[in-house]
Amino acid sequence: MNPEAKERGTKMMTIEQKYLNTLSELYPTIARASTEIINLSSILNLPKGTEHFVTDIHGEYEAFSHVLKNGSGAVKKKINEVFSRTLSDEDIRELCTLVYYPREKIELVMQSRTQEQMDNWYKIMLYRLIDICKYVASKYTRTKVRNSLPADFAFVIEELITERADIADKEAYYEEIINTIIRIRSADALIIAMAELIPKLVVDHLHVLGDIYDRGSGADDIMDKLMDYHSLDIQWGNHDIVWMGAAAGQLCCIANVIRVCARYGNMDTLEDGYGINVLPLASFALNTYKDDPCTRFRLKGKSEYDEDTMLEMRIHKAISVIQFKLEGQYAEKYPEADMGDRALLHKINYEEGTITIDGSTYPLLDTNFPTVDPADPYKLTEEEQQVMDRLRSAFLGCERLQRHTKFLLHKGSLYKVANGNLLYHGCMPLDDEGKFKDVNIYGRIFRGKALYDRLDTYIRRAFFSTNAKHREEGRDILWWVWSSKNSPLFGKDKMATFERYLIEDKRTHEEHKNSYYELLDNREIVDSILREFGLSGEHCHIINGHVPVKKGQSPMRCGGKVLIIDGGFSKAYQGETGIAGYTLIFNSWGLRLVAHEPFTSTEDAILKGSDIHSDRVMVEQFATRLTIGDTDSGASLRERIEELEELLEAYRSGAIVEKSK
């Protein structure tokens, strides 16, 4: 062996020795290490936990909250498995409602029952909840179940759902626990605790494939709910990215966030949800466009126009014009970004009220631009600059938005590889031949997985870099990711916002999708994308959202290798999708796509026991049940077992001495 190789070998041995010494601090004896090996080996043979995939929530808090509570039907399925032979459909509906909305259901039941009747109801429901908890906990280790228990009732619930071989009269023992709970008026709290435990045990992990924000008014509440969820990851969507950019103080992102909120009549998310003060913008818009009907800036879905709505239309126009200016500034600042087609204000003939694009001239549907200087069209006026400065301070200073953004950064990324599946929101940028597209990022070319990784790095720099230039580049890349034709989260050749507002000719409105969407049935191309992320084999899939699955279209592409699960949580899309969203369930028996009917209301769910009607389609069914040993977690556990076996060998050889007991 040459000296260099010998030195490397010695160094590796030293590193391994140090690691084993560190591991021995956790497992100081042969007995402790052996026990952990036995424990981990047994876990490998437990059934795989259920993964729940959702995407494109778009601020629809009530519908999303219900889908989260029922696990896309997984919770009801478990309840049916326990009680289908002993309870009527009506009783099962009542039990489901109790699990989904325990507080509200208890209050409703109390209105029509005496105390004695309530006590009987408590007893019945507690026993039923105990049976469900026992059933859904059976696939986990006792340690994992114990860690999932609510602190206030951990001991009581563990006693109720654990078989005790050391008790002679088990029925009397459990009966006394239940009677005591009811007698001391703790039944409400225990029912709520058990009802909240059940979905935790039914769904092991949640994947959110982006677009939490925009359209609906409840994105802030959705973020709060996700922050309380027991186990999840997030793949950022383009609408999440633009909000993250606004939170970072990027002016293009701020303008676009406000414009989308104004367009959908959703200023409540800004003002009430996040406390963003838009009064400076409102005052500016009212003064600047007070005699302007702003007809091209009507609100989506609004047919009646009162004074408040007219103000929102003026805000809508004011922030849109500011956005057009900022886009032009961005295109000039970063010519390599290839976004010059979004700089359109200098192409307007302000005297004739026309615009020339790609050699064709079109009349403008609105020619009132009092803040645009034809000689310097992209410069903000002093008033516009003041408005944007104050808005930037408001976004940067919003504690709740900053907290939500940090959570998105902590739990999120542009993509994730999990248990043989590749998860991302939008697309893999491809050229017309299906090859990975070369993309220029600040003067360097990236493609495929490297493009995703580089963008992820820049996004994090926007928030964490101490280098001022890197931080600025990170902030600006957030705008690029939101709207660039080369962005994996946008996936179209342009964002035709200007054209849709101001040009009648619909040919200018067309936004052509990246070749990715046309090539999704090409197995060779799909396999090449999977291989790029280290995946291969029959049981690997691409799972993404972003593009609503329209009526008559299938969410399954390429023979089920690609699953597009955006079916339209957003009410704005349900006219063209015909449903209220696709979700995906991946349990130990296979993958099931779930198509949801529109959610009526939480009130109907509580009062009438109504649920979201869901149709399930089997994507892939396994011949044998998957275990934890078949998952990514299983691979990690096997690595840990190997390390512990090396530690045992070190103990037995004397290389490491056991700690005294």
C-alpha cells in the first residue's frame, strides 16, 4: 500500500472510531445496543405508514381543513373497517363528524339531551373512539403511539387502548375508568383529544405540493394549521414563491401579490390575515384614478360594483401599472434572465393609444396612464416609490408572514424524493426534443436536477445570506422563479398579464406550456427525469400539481408513471375541472387517487354529517403489503442497525469499553 493510501485508510479508521465512541455515549453497554438493534429490526417489519399528497390549495381553508381531517377518506375507511358490521350508516356518519369536528359536535348534541342522556352518549362514543384508536394504533410501535398522545391525557388514553394481561377483570377496570371520566366531567376533553389523535395515526405523513397561497382568502389560516401538523413536507409552488419574495422585500413580488389579491377581491388576506397596511396604496389609487372607471381592472367573480369595489378596482389598476414598471426595471437589470418580453411600456404609442409587439400593432383597451412618462416609462413616480417603500416595510415587518415564510423554508424545497416518488409542483423544463433545457442563472448554465438545486440555493440566500450581493440575487431570483419561461414552477413561455388586461386580440393572451406537458406520455422521457433524481424501476412515479386537470382529462399520464393531482381546490377553477381537487393516498397496499366533489360548508358537515364525496381510483396495488423496511426510513434504520452491530463488535473485541452500569 502506498503512503497516501495508508494515510487515507488510517484517517478513515480514526473517523469511524470517533463515530463509534460517540455512538457508545447513547448506547453505553452491550445490552443497551442489543436492545436497540432488536427494536429497530422489529420496526422494519411493521406496515408502511400512510402518506397523503395534496396540492394547489389556493387559500381554500374550509375545504382543505376538511380533507386534512378526513385524510382524503382514509379516516372514514378505518371507521368503516371497525364498525361496518355493527353500526348503521347514520351512526358511522355521526362518528365521522365527531372525529372531524369534536368540539362542534359535542355542543350540538348537548342542545337536545338531558345530562343523563349526555352521560350515556359520552359512554357510547368513548368506547367507539377507543376501538378506533386501538385499530389505527396497531400498526405502530408502542413508543411511536405514546409520542403521538396528547400530554394531558397520555396516561389515560394509553391505558384505554393497551391490552393489560395483568388485570383479572379487564371489563370492570376499563368500565371504571370510563365512568370516572364522565363523573368528573372530563369526557368532553378526552373525546376531543382522542378525535384529534385518530387522524394523526391514520395519516403518517403529509406532502403539500405547493400553491398554498392566492385565490381564496384563507392562506394564512392554512399556514397556521400546517405549522401544527404532526409530520409534513412542502414543495414550493409558484404562488408560494411570490409570497416568499414579498416577505423578502422584493418589489416585483410585492406588487404581484397585491395585484392578485386585488383581482380576486381578496384584500382580506393582506389586511386582516397579515395586517399589511394598504392605506397608502388606496389613497394613492383614489387620488390618481379618481375619475377613471378602471373597467379593465374589474374583480374576478364580481358582478355588482359598490363604492368599496370601485376602490379595489382603482387599487387593482394602480398596483398593476406599478408592476409593469418594475418588470421593465428587472428585465433591464438582468438581461441574461431573458425576460425582455415583459418590458412593454416602452412599446406603447401614447399619442395613438396603441402598442406594437413582435411587429404587430394593437389598440389598447385602456389609455389612461397618468403616472407613466413616455420618455422614461419604467421609472416610478415619487408617489409610487413612496407607496412601494412603505409596502416593503410592511411586508418585512409583518411578524406572522415572516413566521410563515420561515416555516416554508424549514419544511419546504423545490422538490423531494420520497419512497420512490419524485415530488415537485410544476415541471422539468425541457426543450422540444424532450432534453433538459439549458437555463442561464446569473451567467451560468444549469439543467435538470442541477437547475432545481441551484435555484433552491439562491432562494435560501434571499433570507439567510450575510453577503449583500448574494442576498439581493436571492430576492430577485424569487421573481424569476415566479414568472420566467425557464422556471420549473411556471412552465409557460410568458405570463401575459399586460396583454390580458389591455389588448383585446386573444392571440396575445396565449401562454404556451413548456414541452414537458406535451411529452408526459413518453416513457423514455419520464424515465430520464426520474433517473436524473436517482430513481428507476416500475414502482417510481412523478407526482406534481400546478395545472388543473380539466373535465375529460385523466390525472394519470404515461401509464400511471406521472400523477397530476391538481384538480381544483380553488373555486375559481372548478368550472373547468368539474371537481374540487385530486389528492393521493399511498399506504402499505398501494397508491390511490382520490377525486373530491366540492365541499359545501363546515356547518353542513357538523349539522348534517355531510362529507366530501370522493371517488377512489387505484393507481398501483402491491401483491404483498409494504413494510417500513421497504421505505426510505427503512433504509435509514438498516444503516443504524449496521452501525450498532459495529459498536457491538467493538465492545466484544475490547476496542471500546462498556460504561459501568
